[in-house]
Amino acid sequence: MKPLSKPTDLVQGTLDLLILKTVALEPMHGWAVAQRIRQMSGDVLQVGQGALYPSLHKLEQNGWIESEWAVSENNRRAKYYTLTKAGRKAMESEAAQWERLSAAISLIVGTA
Amino acid sequence: MGAVVGGNLPDCRDGVMSMRWMTVIRMRIRALFFRAELEQELDEELRYHLDREVEEGMAAGMSPKDARYAAMRAVKEIEQRKEECRDMRGLNAIDHMAQDFRYAVRQLRKNPAFACTAIFVLALGISSTVAIFGFVEAALIKPLPYRDQSRLVAAFASSPGAPRSWLSYPDFADWKKLNQVFRSIDAYALNGSFTLNTWDGAEQVGGTRVSAGFFRTLGVTPFLGRDFQSGEDSAGAPRTVVLSYTAWQKRFGGKRDVLGRAIMLNGNPTVVIGVLPAHFQFAPYGGAEFWATLRGTDSCEQHRDCRNLIAIARLKDGVSIDAASANMRSVAQQLRSQYPEANRFFGSANLVPLRDFIVGDVRPVLLILLSGASLLLLIACVNVTTLLLARSDSRQREIAMRGALGASSSRLLHQFATEGFVLAAAGCIAGLVFAQWGMGLLMALVPAEKLESMPYLRGLGLNSVTVAFACGISLLAGMTFAVIPMARTSLAGMLEGLKEGTRGSAGTTWRRFGSILVVIEVALAMVLMVCAGLLGQSLYQMLHLDVGFQADHLAYFQTSWAPGKYETDQQIVRLGREMTERIATLPGVLSVGLSTAPPVDSAWGTASFHIAGRLAVSGEENEVINRQVSAGYLRTLQARLWRGRYFSEAEDTAKPHVVIINRTLAGKYFAGEDPTGKQIYYDGGPRTLMQIVGVVDDIKEGPLEDPNWPVLYVPVNQNPLVWPALLVRTSGGEAALFPRVTGAIHGLDPFITVSPGQTMTERINQSPSAYLRRSAASLTGGFAAAALLLGVVGFYGVVAYAVGQRTREMGVRMALGAQRSTVYRLILGEAGRLTAIGVVLGIGGSLAATTMLRSLLFGVRFWDPATLIAVAGVLGGSALLASYLPARRAASVNPVEALRTE
């Protein structure tokens, strides 16, 4: 499948949701988050660091994820992000919102 | 339901919320104070990412160098990324704000003349508003220091002529029994003093008598000891007294063993049982030191028609004041049908919220002053805005330069906003300092005895409410300063400023703006000046009112004594005669008179009468003021006799009863006839006929602003008078006489108390009506003067600026042959036009504003043309003067130089 061309195609709020979803699996550093999103979307969604890091910092500033320095799989210090309780709540409500929205869009696109 | 794609994540609610906020706050604090650490982390995080990219490239078979290049390409512009991350953390906002702040302060310091003027003008406006607001807060906003004070009411008997009349003791007892709407009702007596025996004779001390539950109704607990128990106000109970905190400190050295001690109060041994807390206040008796109990035993309290109490009641829960009033009116009606003689006038009741009763008469003045101060603040803001506009104009090039160097327009607007707020904040701080000082000054100007009746002003000063108010108005001012230059600086044309010679067009826009501001300033100053003028005239009219007597060289003393020694009519009449004789022989005394009350008092002590030989219409009430006076009284006042004669000393109960009436009474009841020789009798009681022997011109018995009431004067020798007011006519200064009069009376009986002497002139000047107007007039006058000054300075600034902008135009005009007079005409004409518009708007505004003043105006119409013309003249003259200087400068321009400068 052809990847969506630019990370900016990902609407900001959607990227937030993807990050929250990804971090929800386990604590992860920024690079891993980008990799994981790419893998899970079957290479369709490529998140460049240009969008990724500002998003991470904003989410942390909002108190939805928190960060911690830890040793990474390649034995280097990396900043790991974890989902907070507030972040989980936010993620759930945002996911529900997304489901509703995408269902609505498929209804229209499907019938056309 | 719609959903917004990419909208921000919704806030979460519930308990998580507070936790989240704590995180957020922690993050912000970290962002603010641990910059270096954060920067380093950011750097490391992004480098880690870069390294992983490189590793990945190498794993895919690239050379380390190629992999590094590839990664760098992917991670383009790493610094920009960092900046974006910083933005997300809110670091930049803080940075920019700090930068803007520093820049704003530097801008102000670079131009100290501008900064000082703007801050001073602003501080003037803010401080006057805040100082007056301090008084408003203390009197009208801060709750009275009683428990649940909104449920307290003052209860009055009400007659058609006097809606707030006092209650008699028997009526009070019945109100207490019959009402269904009060949780409790208590009363205090109106004679506000006691005779306290001291080591050397007797002293008159402030205090009053209250019913036993008085302090409980107010919800006040004594600081020491206890308050009155129920039943302690009955006739047989031992006499007890509660001290005010001040009395305890002053007279008993603040010693706790004062409880249980007996003092001699009004000649009776009375036991001290408690001390009130220091913060206790009761405005109607602000200076009361001794609080004893009503006992229902003194001569007045045994009569239903002797009214000397005011009741304070606490409404039952859920009962509205209207419902309570309805209930009390029916109680009063019931009592009137039960006691038709004593309660003939008082078939109704009147409940007033306690706060209204206490601060009712200062409220309109305070609100007017607050409006005046707000107008001044408005003028100050307009003034500072013109200054800012002028500056923003001269900064066009600087702004354009900064824009060209890459400052975004929002960044420039922030810069302006910050400057506005810095200015407002500085004005606020200076204003608070001035306000604190101003409040102290105003308090010092209030005479001590006035202050006693306004205990709620105690401890006036800056508090959280006034400071919050100051910050609020400063914020508003700051917003104005921020917004207006923004609107002015058209950012589209930002670059235009770089070009030479475009200042002309910028000046035009600005001039239009400036003209509008100047017109507003003139109009506002006009409103304030008209109000001040009218109030000043009211005060003048009031003080120069014909009071019907000669006020200078006239002294007034009030006497009182404890019951027991002077009880029979003969004793009282003899005491009056002896006092008169003793004082009359003092050197410097021309004559002496006794009366129920001095002139310019309140219109109390009324009676009703009928005219003999005329059919009395049933239900007709001829309520008039009744004054018992000595034979020498009217002569001492130098009242003007209109018909007939004065009383003679020999007219006593053995002679036919006589009466003197005033002209208002004559006009009302004997229109077109000669009243002398006619006979009248009091309504109720024995129908003793009194012959009218004289008519005097109206003497002002009630408050100065009230119309003259009909008055009956009857001789004390036929109607014995307890506790007479003494009026003494002197040949020289009154003050020298005060101790001698007191001495003469104490020579007669040391246990008669005499109030400190007061000159009649002082009494008129200090009477509540005159005092109210004087304070209103002088403060509004101060505001008006400040407004005029600010207005003129603002006017000068605008015209001077406009002239500066048009220097080249003037040069061209003169080069083409214009005369200097043409230049004068041009500029003065423009200034005149603006002033005229401002004055016309000001007249409209004044008419609207002065309708508010009506309750305070006296002897002058609210649209008084003389005041309007005078104020318009002063304003117009000042405005022309302010524009003359710039006009002269313009006219003296050297055309050659003017053309060369641009």
C-alpha cells in the first residue's frame, strides 16, 4: 500500500490519539513510537519527528503522558513516555469520538 | 451530533482532573525555573532519535557517512524542531512576555517625561476612584458587624407627617406582644446621655438605655462578662450597665475587676456586668459609653404619647420585610383604635432595613462622589490614550523597522499590549499609594463628632476589596491602552512607515482620533464642573438661607438632670427662672432664652390643635411643631415679630393661657384673617383655651432644606419644660462664654449636666444638611479642578501635536502669502470647533448627570443656565488658551526652515 505522503496529512488531533494509543501498550521513547505507528498501520502512516516531538511535548505538558529517562534496548539513555490515568481517559473519549466520526464518513463514502 | 476532526483532546473530568492539574502546574513550574535542564533533555532526546535513524540506515547497508547524511536530511532543521517543542511547552510565551516586559520598561525609561506624566495622570484618576470606593465599600458594601445583618430592621411608628417616628414605651411593649413576624424586637432610648458621678461632681457621658434583648437581637456577644438577661429591664430589677470597650479602657483602665463594681449613673447605684467587644459599633449612638436598661419607670415611659424609643427587630426566617410591614401596620391600626387619644397620628408602622437606617443619608452622596471620581478616571484614561497615540505615531518608523527585520505582526501587537499593561500596572501601584494617603486625608477632614456617628468608617484603608477594585479598573485601563494603538497601527501599512514623507497621512488619521478624544475630554470635564458648580451653589444658598433669626453671637447649650429633684411644675418653672437669671447676669451676656429644642434641629415634638369656634372636621389632624419657650426666647433669637406681642415673664398659670404662632401657621389656618386674638386649644387633654397674642416670621426649626413647618410657641411658665435648651445672646465672642455658662449652672446645682457650648453659626455650618452638601461640593469641586487641568493639558497636547505635524503645510501656506493671522485663525478655529462640540455634548451630559443630583440641590435648578454658561465660558477660555501657545508657534514658523525640515 502506498504510504500517505506527508506526516502533516495526519490531522493534529488524530496524531495525538495515535500517540496515546501507542504509548498505552508500554512505556516507549519517541523513536519507538514513530516505528510502532508505522508498523501497526502497515507502513501507511509515517510519523516524522517534525510532528512527533512537538506532539509528545504538548501531551506531556497537558499531563496525559509522563516521561522518564531509562536505558533503551541499545543500551543508551532515552526518554520513555508512559500514559497517565488522565491520558487514558482522554484517549478513550477521543477514540470513541474517532469511531463515531469514521463510521459516519464510511457511511457517506460507502453509499456514494 | 457533530464531531470536529483534529480538535483538541477533551478535558477529562472527575477526580483525575485535579491530579492532572497538579501535573500541569508542576510541568509549568519546571518549564519556568529549570530551563537549562529542559534544554539539555530536549537536545538529548532529539539526538537519540537522530542516532537511531543513523543506525537504521547502517543496518540497511549504508556507509556510516551516508547514513548520517540521510538521517540529517530526514531530521531537517533540528533547531526548528526544538523551537516547536519549546512552543509546545509554553516556554516561548514566557520568554516573549519577559522580553516584551523588559522592552516596555526600557521604552518608558527612555522617555521619562512621557512615562511620569502618563503614570501620574493615571494614578490621579485611579487613586481618587479607589479612595472614594474605599468609603463606598466601608459604608455600603461591607456588612454591618451584626450576625446575619440582612435580617435586621429598624421599626418606626408612622404618621402622615412623619413616616419615621419614635415609639412610646407602652407601644413598644404592645408591638413586642402582638407582632407575628419578628424573632425578637428590642428598643433603645433616644436621650443619649447619662449623668455619671465622678470625684468632682457630675459629668455628662454618652450612653443610652436599651431593652434586655438588644445585644442578642443584634447578635453581639460581650467581650467580658455578660449582657442583659431577660427581665433585667423590668422596674424592680437591680440596675445594671454594660460598658463600651472604649469606656472600659478609658475610665476603668481596662481592668477585669470592673465587673461587679457599682457606679453612680443618673444618681442610681448601677452594677457593671459586661464590656462590649472593641469592634462593636452602633451608628445611631456611635459615642455611647454606657448601655443601661430601659425600665419603663421614668415619667416619659409611662405615657403612650411620649415617644422616645427606636425599635430594632430581627425578622423571622422566611418572613419578607413587606410581609412584616403589613403585619406591623395592622398592629399599629389596632393600637390606634384602642388608644385614639395618644396614638391619633400613628395608625401606621414603617420598617426599614437596618443598613438603610444607618447609612441611608450618606448613600446618595457617596454614589455621586463615586460617579464623579469615575468620570475623572475616564478623563485620565482618555488623556493617557492621547499621549500613547502621539507616541505610537512617532514610533511608526521603529515599528516598520522591526517588522522589516522579521517581527511578526502578532509579536508587535503583544509588544504594544505589554506596554499598555505595564503603564496601567505602574499607575495602579502609584494610585494605591495615593489612595491610601487620600483616604487618610479625607478621614482627617471629617470632624470627630461626625465620625462618631459613622463608626463603620473606622479602620478605613486599603483592604482586599479595594485593592481588587483598583486592580480591576487598572486592568480595564490597560486593555484600553493595549487595544487602541493596535487599532491605530494598521499593520498592512507597516512598511509604509519606512518611506520618507508619509508622516503627513499618518498624522491625519491620528488627528481625527485625537480630535474625538479631545471632544470627549471637554465633555466629561464639563459634566464634572457643572455638578461641582451646582453643589457649590446649593451649599451657598443653604448657608445664606434666611433662618428667621440672627445666628451670629448666639450660643447653644443643652441641659439635663437626673429625675427626682425637679418633679413638680413649680420646681421646674423656678429652676428655669433661676438658670435664666444667673446666666443673664454674666458679663458679655445680652439675653437668655429657653426652648424645647434649638432652631435648626429636626422637626420633632409635634402637637395637634383646633381653633375655638370653628367646626372640627372629624379625623382632621392639624399636626404642627410645638415649642415651649421662655419669655425671653424669641427676643434672644432676634426673631422678627410680624403681629401682636411677645410673652411676658409674668404670664404664668394664674394668667390666661397665651400662644404665639409662626407665619406659616397663620397662612395655613388663618388665611386672610388677623390671627391675633383668636383662641385655639390642644387636641386631647383638657380643653384649655389659648389666645394667640403674636405672629413671628418663620424660624427654621427643622433641617435647613425642609420647608418651614407651622409652629406653636407656648410659654414655659404655663407649660413647664424639662431639660431646656439654653440660647444665649452675647455681645462679644461666644466661645469665651462657654465655661462661664456651665459654671453658672453648676453654681446653682452641680448635678445638672450641660452639653459643651456650640455657636449657632457652627451649628448651621455643621448641620447634617449643610455638612452633606459641603463634603459633596468640595470633593466634586476637587475632581472638577483636576478634570479641567487634565482636559486642558490633553487639549494642549493634541493641538501641539497637530501643529507639529502640519509645520510643512504652514510653511507652504506662508510661502504662498498667508498672513500670520490666517494661521492663527486656522488653528484657533479648529480648536474652537472641537471645544464647541465638546461643550454641547457636555451640556447634554450635565443635564443627565444633574438629575441624579437633585436630592442634594438646594435653591438652584438642575439646569441652572448661569452655571452652564459660566462653566462653558471657563472651559472655552481654557481651551483657547491651551491652543494659543501652539498657534503662536505655528504662526512664527520660518517658511524656509519648515520646508527644509521635511
